[in-house]
Amino acid sequence: MEVYKIKNIAGHLAKSFLSNPLTPILAAAILMLGYISLEIMPREEDPQIEVSGGSVLVAIPGATPREINNVVIKPLERRIREIKGVQHVYGTAMNNFGMVNVQYFIGENRESSNLKLYDKVMQNMDQLPKGTMPPLVKPFDIDIDIPILTVAFYKIEDTPNRPEEISRLYKVIRDLQQNINALDNVSKTTLKGVKRPQFNVLIDLHKLSGYHISLGQVAQSIKSISSNAPQIDTQTATGRLVVFGVKNAIDDIDDLRDLIVAQYMGSPIYLKNIATVEYNFDIQNYRTSYITYQEGMKEAEHTQEEKEAHAKVADPLFRDAGHQITMTVSKLKGTNAVHIAEAAIEEIQAAKQELLDHGIGFIVTRNYGERANEAVNELVHHLLITIFIIALILIPFLGWRESLVVTIAVPMILAATLFIALMTDQTINRITLFAFLLSLGLIVDDAIIVIENIHRRLHLKESEGLEFDEIIIQATDEIGPSTNIATIAIMLTMIPMAFVGGMMGQFMKPIPLNVPVALAVSLFVAYVFAPYLARKFIKYEKHEHHHDDEKAVEKKEESTE
């Protein structure tokens, strides 16, 4: 009989691994690496999009919006337009300062873009008008600006929103914020809706005019004893009050009241003579947030003490908790949102008793990590169901042994693809999961083609007298060219998606990164492990009786003649 000559890489791979003792070890290693990758791979809800840009703030004290627009905004816009990769430039002119927002094309390197913007502003410092303050360049940082966790803190006691209560709430939450910000991979934390404590100086303009004192004199006197410059808001609702907010500057309110601001007819004029001084929160901050929640939705998250405090409220279903502070937690790029959110919640739970002692409750209003974790677990669950369905469909057509080979091949393909994704610094997100679901219907084809051809060759008359290993190698080698071309054609339909620009291209990038890889891995698994598994699971008995019968017939014909 003529010796079969292998013509394709499929046959060479099948022959190399068919009887190799390292093949099962390699299969076990791939499955183990896939499982480890699934556990340690960073999880997040959406893929992180590279958005480059920034803001340039230029202050000219005393300038009008028209002046700011002519001498700052327009010249700065022209200079920034010279930077390569800039897509949009937006200028805004206001009293005393102007701001220019810069947005680069999606996909531009953020660090390089920030450096180019800073260099361009510094190169044109000499063209700024006299009296201009040094410009401030503030880059966008969208990677850490989107929070993965938001927690609302509120008073669980039925007390009014007195200034001292609001200030106490802020101080307690600020200490907790410091602890959470020190956790690993936490990029930043912010507090929304806060009312910060400060000394408020409410000026009586009539008395100010009567003593012939200017606002500048009062401000300069406060600056002399303050480490922070006062915040001055002359645009009050009544038009008669000027608010000086002095943060973290003076320990005793009486010291501030007894501050000498001027001399009038030989007598000192104290601050208390022309203004009301009180220790309160930042009343010039008009941003306030409130929270209302349904009582029954948070039963599992409250202790008995909290429930008793809640029971004091008249409405058993809804509670208006009044003023609240929302803490946001953001993560570093490429880190696991699940672990960071869990660590932050554990830190808050550890401080629950202290919060209760101060009459403070909390509600987790958004948990980005929990949603990402649920999505991944849901995918794994549906993948298992899909593999089981594939096995059931193949049993009537190929048999349960052949079906078992394909069933084992699918998780091996996904495991190898996950490991490659981990090595290339990808994360598991909703688009990555979609890529796996999309590729699931494609990756089973190669293994099915190989096992089906092996099954077919076993029942051909030409295979009689051949060893089982020879049949497997020939069957795999036979379908190699057509399977390679078909798989490569599907891969090429996905690769162009990697060159799509803009926001959509960045968002959908996990598809061209993972689907072609999964298809390439499916070829390798089909040529290496499908033949090996077929050799182990499929029963084959070598038949020689057909040749014996033919020889007997020939002898009978000769004797008859």
C-alpha cells in the first residue's frame, strides 16, 4: 500500500501531538490558565476609552468678558489650533477670567496630548497682556473621573438640618474618605453635596460707608491673619451683603470678631462693629443635594439600631433623609473594579458603628464593580448552557463520543483566548463578553469539521486495513486547506473593525482584539486536541475480513475454471 504523504499543517500538528505524552498536560495547563485568567482578569462594566483634552484657565482681575474674549480667548484658540490632533476648541469668557477647553481626536495618546497643550501655552506666555495671572493648564482625566462606587451618607436621626449638624456630618465623612483614598488602586475620591465649615463675615454696607471703610481694607485685614485668602462673593441675592468665607484659618471666632480693620477719628474699628461674624458652613456654595429612599429596599443593609431610628419616621415606606453627602470612588486604569469596590465597602462597613454613634447612615447608590461581576458570572453560566446544548445537538448526528470531543474543545478555546487577553492587558467588560458570545458560534466549527471527517473516514471502505492513527491523521490533513481558508476569511471580516476611529472604534475594540484570536485558537485546538481526544474516546476495530473474502472469491473462481 502506498504510504500517505501529509500535505498540510493540520496533518503535521495532528501527527505531532496524537501520541505525544505532553498533549494531555498541555490541555490541562490551558484549562487551568483560562480559569486563573477568568479569576484575576480585571473586571469592569464598560471598556475604558482614551479621551484626550484639557482646559486652559487664564485670569485677568478686573477684566470684562469682552476684554477677556479679545485679548485671551481668541489668541489662545489660534495657538492651540496649531497642535496636531486637536479636534475641537471651545472658549468661554467671564468676568475676571477666561477658559479654553480643548478636545483631541479619540485615540490620541493622553500623556503626549497633555504635554503638547502645556508646551503650546508656555511658548506663548510672553504674548499675554500685562496684569494677567499665570495660566493654569488642567488636563482631562476621564480614566479616573468616572466613579465605580457612589455612597450616600445621611443623618438617620430625626433632626433638623442645623449648620452644626451639617458641619459635623462633613467632618466624619471626610475622615472616612481619607481612609478609602489610601486603599490600593483607588485613584481618587470626591465628596458631592458637601457643606464645608468656615467663618462667615456678613458685612453691613451702611456701617461700612459710615466709617468710610472700603471692602479692600476689610479683605486685607482678614488676609493678614488667614493662611487662606478669603472667598469674596459680591453677587448676593439682596445686593447689600458681601460674604467673606475664611477656610481653616482661625481657631476662635472671638479673635476674628475683635480684628481691627481700620481707625476712625482716632478709635479702632473692629470687625464686629461693621459685620456679623459666625461659624457656619460655606453659605456661598448653593449646591445642595438631598436623598429620599424606600425603607423596604435597604432592610438587609441596616442594623437594628438603624431600623429603630428609621421607625421614628411617620411614613413607613419612604424616608426623606434631608441633606446628604455622596462619596464617589474612582479606580486606576486597568484595575479590577470588583475588588476595589469590595474593599471600599468593607472599609465603610468597618466604620459603621462609628457612623451610627454620630447618627449617620449610608446607602450604596451605585456599585459599578458588582454589576461587572454579575455580567461575567452570567456569561460563564450561559456559556456552560450553550456548550451543553451543542453537545445535545451533535449526539444524534455524530454520536455521544464525537460530541464529547467537541464539548471539551470549546472551553479549551475560550480558556486560551482569555489567557491571551490577560497577557495583552485587556479587561473583562460588556464588550469583551459580547465578543466571546459572538465567537462562540464560530469557534465550534473547526472542531466539528475535524471530528466529523474522522467519523466519516472510519466508515469508508478505503480506510479498511488502516491503523486508527493513520485514519485520524489523514482525516485531519484532508480538511486542513478548506478549514484554514474558511477560518481566515471569517477573521478578516472582524479585523477591519480595529481601524474604526472615534468613540465607537474605541468602545468596540475588544471585538477585533478577541474574535480573531478565538478563531485562530480554534484552529490550533481542532488540529491538536480534537484528533487526540478522538483517539481516546472513539472506539475503532480494524477490519481485514473484506480482503479475506475477496481472496476466497478469487480462489473459488480459479478452481471453477
